[in-house]
Amino acid sequence: MTTQSDQPGTNGAAEDKLGGLLAKLDEATALLAQAPDFAKPAKLPRVLDTARRVMLQEGGCAAVESRAETLEAAGIFEGSDWATPQFLVPSLTTQALKSPDANTLVVEAISELRLLAVAKGERLHPLISAEQAHHYLTQAIALNLGLLFGPPTEAERETQGRLAQLPRYLFQHLVARIGYEHIIDRLIAEIWRILQQRPIQVEPVKQMITQIAICQADPNIDLGTSGQGADRLVSSLFGPTHATREDPGIEVYRERLGGMDPSALQAEATGFARAMHDTGLVSPYHTVLLRHLTEHGDQLISEALGLSSTGRDCLLCYRDLVHALIRSGVHPATPQAVYGLALMLERGILYQPPVAPAMWRQLGLPLSEWSQLRLNLAFGEAVSPRARLLEGVLCMLGLPLGVGQGNNPTCQSARALSMWAYNDPDYLLQMVAWAARDDEIIMHFEGMPLSSMASLSGVAKELPMDLDPVSLIVVPHLDRIYAEMGRRCAGREGDPHRWVNPEFHGWWSGRGFRINVDVATGQIIDLDAFLRHFYASYHPYYNGNQPLIHPQPAGIAVTDSAARFIGWHAITLLRASLDPSDVMRVYFYNPNNDSGQDWGDGIRVSTAGNGERFGESSLPFEQFASRLYIFHHDPLERGELAQVSQEELDQVIGYLQRSWGADRLSPTGLQASSGP
């Protein structure tokens, strides 16, 4: 595991620290080189541990690359597969880089840095040519594109902890040296896949698109036939319309708007709206136009936001509020506020009586010193903290399923924010007001008030920083309250989620509760009854075709691509219905940043193409049921348990037995219980 001081820095102290670590690395490498073969295994751990600490510093990967030949000569790869680089298989890098063993990860990273020097022609290697090394690295990068701009997954967080950042620093260095032109097509496909999920946080994607634009503009980079589809991404940020095509700069564009007639403004508005809704990304130029249009009539504002009749009606009903939101929250430094505003109007939530007054309160909300500091620290000072938070509020209300937990074990808090934005927006706005203004949230557990400031600690050991503006302010409070609710359940028989979830998430969480894991032993119990209740509660064929009314909290057993158990994870059940191919699917929200995951045994979570709405994940009903271990239901609305066929249940049980249930399932675990 790494410590806080292992993280990259940008000041002189960080440079001094890197220098000190490099001196220790050189010393440890020299001792390894001098040791006889039988003594090398004893000297190796110090080298690997120091190298790990170096690579977690800014500039650390470059420093290790320059020492890779010395490290190899000292014997760091001796006796391992890495000793014969000509036989290394790129597809195996994924497993090595996600290994919970720090030494395996570090050796893999050093090996790739060694091959980087060979690929760049800066070193001759007796066993592998420059062409072979280059081909290997480009394949490895393409196979691990998520490491370039995706935060660690649930599996990586559980197994690697903060060590999961090391492969990300490694690949950023590799790509900077190898060149994006060699992986551009894979990169473009990955960007579109992420954007289909419509995340709130798009800065990493924007950074990748910017790199693509740099590649396109660099005369020394020959993309050849690669880069198909890149133009749409690049233009969405830097030139979506006729007047911005050559990326003229904000001030020049503002001057151009002053000379446009209504038809030209109409063309600009339409072009921006098309690009925004096509990609989910907003150009800074779009904000300049929208602010300009507040003086030119609501019809053009509606066009610039790309509104349907629902959104237009909402805009006209709440005209003053919308104009105030544009003036306060829409700036070139907060462009995603435009998309959040558009989708919030499309949802029609301003028609709920408490929401519009709560948004007026948000506009004038005084932020505590702590909240301002947190927002400035995370996002910079290009705009005021209040404007930054308003952008976050608009995005969360417009994209309630785009909330991500970042690299933090706070899936419960992220799920709560998403659920409130989706189902109870005025409650979300109240939480934001308390947290941002008062530095305290008070919730109740079984009639007793719980203060976020009086609670001891939360699930997260450190304050999370890699979150959207709303989550940045609210999650630390929710995390402490959630943990305190769990502590209040200590000593009760069974799983504490039975009592915590309805109190934490909202009254609509079903008071009926089913779990298929014995908390004390971890063994699967009452599986038949558990599955029959789930089908009877949620499957339209067995619950009287009753659609799910309120989103419901649920828990899944996360597995990796080899179907091995990783850990428990909180998700939200949204709906169950037939997809375009007439397959019954469960559609759910996963707070884990990127929901398109491979859970092994042929179970690949879909995020687009199977009837998903933006932000939804989905699986065929039986595949989802095989990973479910907790769900809530209304005990007064039971469906038909007996009608679920054994054939359907056997299909679910097969998936379970081949994955996380392999060593948890006994014959008694399949038996039905006599409980409710």
C-alpha cells in the first residue's frame, strides 16, 4: 500500500523527495547487482519497494525508465517470465497490472519501461528488437486504455488500494513517449463508450480528446488511416459551429456574436445543441453564446439548449430562474452546466413545488469557508466556488445516473445522491444546502438524530477529492452518517443494511429485506427462496406486470473477468423490462464510474445498445440475479413465488456456482426457508 506522501507533487519538496528516493533506488540496485545469485532474492524486495515509491512520484516513471537497463543488469528479472521479453504476451499485462501483489505490478511496470527505451531506439536489447518492443507496447496500451483516463474499478480498489494509481502513471508516461497515433482508433472507441454512459465528470475524457486534437494538428504525426470518428469529438469541444470552426478563442467569438443577425444566431444555437446532445460534451464557446442569448429572447435559448416541447414549456414557466441560473452558473470554465441545465428542464422537475424555490436558495447560498476551500482545491479558481457548485447541482439534477464514486469506497453515498437526484430532487438540494453552508448534515436513524460532525469516522479513510462538485461537498458527511448508522446496528442479528438502507436512502426503500449470505460464515443460504422472492418482486412475468415505482437499493457480489469474487457493492435497481430483442433485462445504476464491466462466465454488463437510458447498466434477468445478494421489496406486494420455474432458477444457480458461489454453496444453501 502507498501512503499519502507517496502521491505525486509539483513543488520543490516533492522534487527533493524524488531525488532522495532515487538515491535509495540506486543504492539498492547496486547492492542487488553485487550480491551473488543465491543472495539476490533477499536483496530484491528493497529494490522493488523503492521503485514503487519512485514511480508514484511526478517524473518517477521517467527516472525508472532511465535506470531500466541498470535494473535489468542487476538481476531484477532473473528467474521470472520477464527475463525473456521476446516471449511476453501483451494480453497478460492486464492481469499483472491489476495484481494485488505490489511486487508483481512493479516488475511489470519496470519491464514495460525497459521495453520503452528499446522501442525508442535508445537502447539495444540482446533478446528483442526495437520493432518488437514497439509493437508489444502499442498492443499493451490499447488493451489497457482504461488506465489512461479511467479511475480504478471496484475490483482494483478492493485488491490494490491506492497502489491502483501506479499503472495509471505508467501508461500516461508510455503514451506520452510512444505517441497517441498508434492507439488512436482504440482510444476513440473507448471515449465514445464512456460518453454513452453520460458521466457528470468528463474532464478525463476532454483531456484525451485534447490529445487527439494535438495529434491531428502535429505535422510530425502521421495518423494514416487511423482516427476515424475523431473529428466529431474534437469539433464538439473546439469548433462545433461555423463561427467557431477554426477555434478562434473566447474573446474573438464574443465579438463575432455582436455582429450576428437572428438567422446567424439561430444557426449557431442549433449547431451547439446538436453537438452537445450528440456527445454529452459542451464547448466553452457554447457558454458564451448562451449568456449572449439571454438578451435575445427565449426561443433562441431553447434552440441553444436543444429542448423538446417539455423543456421549452418549463423554460417559459420558469424564465427568470433559468436566466438567473445561466448568469450565475454558466461560464467558459463551467461548460457542462449547459448540458445539466438542458436535461434538468427536459425532466420537468421544476414543476415539483419545492424544487424552484430550492434552486433560488441555491443561487444565493453562502458557502462556508471549508466548502470554498475544498472546491478551489479540487477545481481551481477560474470561477467562484458558488458557480462551481451550481454547475455540479445542475449536472446532478440533469444526469442523476451520471454520479460516480471516484477512487473511494463510498458507493453507498454516491448511490444516495443519485437516488435523491433521480427521485427526490428537493431533498438533494436540502442536503447540499446543509453541507455547503453549515458544514453539517443531520439525519435520523430510528427516531434519533445523527450529526455528520459528531460521527466518529466514515468508510473512506481520507477525504475524497476526485469527485464532482456536489459529491465533493456532501459525500464526506453522508459517509460518516452511513458508518454511524452501521455502528448503531452492531450486535443485531443479520445484515445491518436491513435497517440502514431505508433510513439512509429514503422512505421508498422497501421494508421487506432478503439476503442470501449468512453474515457470520459468508456461506450462501436459502438460495431458492431468495431467488423466488426476487423474481416475484421484480420480474414482470411474476409480479403482475407491475413496473418498479421507486428506485430500490440492492447489493451485488462483484466478480472480475475470471468470475472470481472481489467484494460487495451497492447499486440501485431502476426497472425490469424487455429489451429490443425481447430479452427480459434488469436495468440498474452502478456508482462505479464506468459501468461497462466484464463479470466473467460470459456476463458482460451492457451500457448501450440494449434499451439502456443514459447512465443505466443492464444484464439479462438471470445473469443479474446470479450476482445479487441483497435486495429490498414491499412485503405487502408479493408476487407469485410458485410460478417461477425450476429451469429458470437452475440457470441462475449455474452462473452463481461458476463464480462467487463456488466455495460458498452447500446443498443446504439451496433449500427454501420457512421465513417470510
